[in-house]
Amino acid sequence: VIRLGDGITLEYFSALHWSMRALTGDADAPNLGIMILAVISGLSGNVVTSFMIGEVAHILGNSDPASTEYRNTVDNLNAFAAEKKFPAEMRLKLREFFVSASSMFRNVYHRKMLLALSPGLQKTIAKEEIGRYISKMPFFRYAIFRQLGTDSYAPESESHVEHERLICSRGPDARLRAVPSNFGQRFR
């Protein structure tokens, strides 16, 4: 209840307490000290809640660093074009390029990350990324097999039924007769 006639400070805190109580459904405060405490606690709770919502929004907004870098680049382009006072037609062309090249930005971002890795890790990632495609191509399977310098290849573990022995025939019609499922995993 707003108390009138007991002084301006009490009236203002009563009004502020009433408005916060209307928002939160809090109980009534019998005197000025409890009203001030209730107002300070309510305001600090609102501040903490707003910071938490802001942090969650920040995490969700920056969960994809490649997209964040792309958006920052487009923002920098817009600021640069405005600063240099480019004509509207040129600004439109620049924006269209960036919209059409958005997937390229993602690839460039990932390439920068890969270049920061050691050559051994780059090789491991390349084998994981494209090894399954290369192992399906007979020419590359034969080239890898020839790199071994032997005429046959037997997997280390003979306990798996799906593994077969590879026999290489030489000459113009050279090919592998059987390819084990883990063939690419033996090479480093």
C-alpha cells in the first residue's frame, strides 16, 4: 500500500516497492527499511537475470565462429563502403559478392585453422576426410598397394572373416582382386 503524508522518501519507495511487487508477486512491506531492502533485492535480481539472459544470447550468437567472422567481414565492408562514400550500385555489387561467397568464407576459415596444425595432424585429418573416397578408387588403391613394394598384402589380424588377402597382378591390366575394409588404416 502506498503511504501518503509520511514524507516524500517514504512515498517514492512505497511506489517503487508496489511496482516491483506487482511484477514479482512479493508480499507487502510494513516499514521503510523492509521496503528499501525489497526494492534493492528486486533490482539486483533483475540485473543478474538480465546478465544471464545476455550471456546465453552471446553464447548462442557466437556458437559458430566461421559465421561470426563472415558477419564481421560484411559489417567491415559496409563500414568501409560508407566511409569511402561508394555509390549505391557498387555497394550492392560488393554485398552480392559476399552473399554468394559465404560458403567460401567457411572453407577459408577452416583452412586457416588447419594450417595452424602440425603436418602430422594435417595428414591425419586429410586421411580421415578423404581417405574413404580414395580407397574406393581402384587407381589409388593400386598406387597405395604398389607403394608397399610387395606382391601381396595380408592384414595383421586374420581373425576377421571380411579381411581378404590382396594379390596384385602386374602389367597393363593390373588390379587388386580383393580390398579389405581397413586397407587405408595401415598406411601412415
